[in-house]
Amino acid sequence: MYIEPVDCAPEQAFPRAILRQRWEDLTFLHWAVAPELVAPLLPAGTRPDTLDGLSHVGLIGFRMVGLGLGRGPGVPYLGSFWETNVRLYSVDGAGRRAVVFRSLDASRLVPVLVARATLRLPYMWSAMRLDRDGDRCTYRCRRRWPGPRGATSRMVVRVGGVIAEPTPLEHFVTARWGLHTRAYGRTRHLPNWHPRWPLHRAELLHLDDELVTAAGLPAPTGPPASVLYSPGVPVRFGPPAALPPSR
């Protein structure tokens, strides 16, 4: 069965962008998990994507900047906010690799409501901030709505040097060109495109997280399999397409 290659710099696969934004100050934490553990959590028509027989759970903190429609400018104030997401990795019947979000905590309520209503993405309204002290970054999140209210996350990383050639795992968890979501009775694929990630090594100094378990996953055990940082990339999203009905 065909599965698209893990390509760190593909050409844009859609003719027009329906959304534009920039992702900045990203920290990626990933833990390896058995595929059968996450399979029940994926939308119909998709299955876990794996590397060397393992799938992965990601906890990613970053800043969304300049979210806007099509070719238009970013929406003032509402288009920039902090976000922390818990995500899994999927592949559909057409062989498209993507991410599946189990939760997306964001610090602006209006984008949360719009994303939940349009694509049924599991956005949550949360209080968040990033504190920087030299090469040290501290991400904080406390969920406000819908719940579990008060769920928190705090991760502290030290940013290291630029990665000249990422490992297969580092490509696998970052070179993702779409998302799968279940909306209005159909599983949909929403493609995205951005330049190749500028990645840095990073060291996890502290983690106190409740978002992974709030997303229906076991609490991570042991250190992450991968810790990465990126200063960011501009991103475009193409129109969503429904997957064929599952047989």
C-alpha cells in the first residue's frame, strides 16, 4: 500500500491558500508509543503512522502570529496567540501522512470558537505565556474552557545549536503536510505547506503536564524520545477534502 515519503521540503500541493499564519518559538516534545494504543483515538479512515514500528505522541508549545484568510492580512489582535497542542500521527487510505490533534489550547477565545464550529477541531481556551531567559524557554498553560478546567502544563527547555541534518525521527515528527479531523460525519484532510523547518537541538529541563492525560492518553513515562526547538516558519493551509466513506 502506498504511503507518501517523509519529505522535509515538498512543493505546495494545493493551488490556493485559504488560511495564512506564522508559527514562532516552537518546542516539540515527543514520546514513542505502541500503535495499538493510539489507533482507537484516530478518525475513521485513518490509522497510526509509524517509524520502526512505533507511533508517537507530541506535546508542542508555540506562538501563532498573523492568522488571516487567503491572501489577506492577519487579523489584528485575534490572529496572534499562544498555543499548546497534543497530537498524534496518522496516515489515510490515499497514503497521506498527517497529524491528528487530541487537543489544542489557545489563548484567544474567538479563534477557539471558530475552529470548533468549522472543522470540529478540539480547541480549548486557556491562559498561556512564554518566558525567555537567554537560551531558556518556559511555556505555561492553564485551561479555562471547556475542560477539564484547570488542567495545566509547564515545560522548560534550553535551546541548543542548529541541526544541520535531522535524524529520521526528527523528520518524521516535523515534516507533516496536513491534518486529519472528524467533522460533520466525515473525516477530512486539510493540507498545509511551509518552508523546511529550521530546527535546533533542545534539552528538556522540567516538565509538569496534565494536557496529555486530559487528551485521553497515558501520562508519558521516561524522558522524551525527541526534544526540538524552531524559531518558526510561515504557513499556508489549503481547502479541506473529505476522505471516501470507510467500508
